[in-house]
Amino acid sequence: MFDLPALREAAAFVHQHVPATPQRVWPLLAEQLGCEVWVKHENHAPTGAFKVRGGLVYVRSLMASGEPPRGLVTATRGNHGQSMALAARQAGLPLIIVVPEGNSREKNAAMRALGGELVEHGVDFDVAREYAGRLAEERGYLMVPSFHPELVRGVATYALELFEAVADLDCVYVPIGMGSGICGLIQARNLLGLRTEIVGVVSTQADAYAQSIEQGRIVTTDTADTFADGMACRVPHPDAFALVSEHAARLVRVSDEDIASAMRLYHEATHNTAEGAGAAALAALMQERERQRGKRVAVVLSGANVDRERYARVLMG
């Protein structure tokens, strides 16, 4: 996919636009979970999520290709869309963002504020993605995928920061949506020659990746009905499936109730806001606390973009 010099080059480029995010160990999390818990705070990124890194690197590759596109179209539940909107605006490219109907109101507002033309279509992300492909053909724009080597190289810079800042991690938990976050983590771990276990986390309501790993083939689901919209994937990407199936230690399913509990724990123990997908890694560690007792563990807080009303309901239990 990419080598270590290419990853370091991407990190140098990303850091021109996005400061490195912190990784912090939190005593109250350690007290609750019985292990040393490091949080990789991608909720501190400029768009409130790790995806911003991938958009910058991907759009740079398009502009360096010699034939930049007339414009871009992509589908998203929000964080990928914000990433692409920021990068497209910097490059001077028009961008159409397709989201499913009923998508997060605050994520939609953020994408519009960054200059994206927002279109609402379909009952879920995969329907929105199909419609985005048709729009791209009609407008003569480039359809931006949700998974691409340059997107992965960009988001892998968070993993490089984490592994170089915290030595001897026994395990890292990371949420899975379309797969760029876990694949970037796996590739960085492999390139650095580390033995850290990587555990992917999916929703019980959107477990296509887990079913695929268990059956040894790509399995699609009929629905992905979870409030953790960043994990609401029905159709795994083949390249992500191949990398995860070969290099992840295991996948853990967490329920919406588990995720809500983790969101509350983040608030109580660290006073950080986590969206559903952002709290999923901690939810998985809470589930596996006995397995990790006494170890040095990291969780990826991948994003903080949760609507105020939903977050208030979660905090109230």
C-alpha cells in the first residue's frame, strides 16, 4: 500500500495543515478498567475527527496528477465529508456531498460551512453512495471513494504519531466504518515492526465486517441501524477486508448501549466529547477489561461530532 518513507512524508505534509493530536493516559480510565489506558485524541483534529488527514493527502494526489478533476462528488455520514470539503476548498475544487436522509444535522451544517454542496438522498450510506456515483457521471466530476490508498496513507499518520509517542503498547482498539482507520493503523504497525495487537470494533447493528471475517468472504447486511453513524457500514470494501482479515487480532461487537456507556465514561473520566463511533473502541475495552488487566492499551477516540440533543440524551442515560 505504502512504505515507511511515504508514511513519514505524508505526516510531514499533514502537519503543515493539521497539528499532531495528543495521546494521553487517563488515571480515572485506568482505575475503572484495570489497565494503563492511552487515548488517541482524534477528536482534537480541526474537523473533530481523524478523517481530515486522509482528505488532505488524497486531494493533494489528485492535484499532482497533471489532470486535476473538474470537481468532486462523495458520499458520507459526515466526517469523511468534512475532510473532503476542507481539502477541496483549499484546492479550489467544487464538491458535492451526498448524505442519507435524516443525517446528523450538525455534521451537515459543518460540511456546508466548509463549502460543500450538500445533497440528501436515500435511507442509508450505501444508497447515498450509489446516488453519488450517478451524480458524478452527470456532472463530469470525479467520484471520491470512501476507501483509497491515499486516504489510508493520510489517516495512517495518526497511527504513526501514536506508536512513536507510546512505546510497548500491548493492544490498540479502533472502530471500523469503511476501514481506512483500522487499515492505516495496521499498516503503520507493520511498517514499524511492532507486535502490538490491533482489535477492530464494529456495531452489533452493523457487523458486516465481523460476519465477513467469520465466514472468510465478504458478507453484506440488509441494514446498519446504529446511532454510531461512523460505523454504519453494510458493504465491506474488498481491500480493507483483506488487510483486516490477515492482520487484525480479532473483531469485537459492541451494542449501542455499550457505546452510550463509553460516551458517558469519556465525559466522566476525561471530560472529552465522543461521538458514537469515537467511543466504540473504549466500549470494546470495557467489554474486554479482564483480558487486558495490567496491560498497556490504547483506544482511538476517532471523532467528537455528535449532535447536541443526542449527546444530552446519552449523558442522561
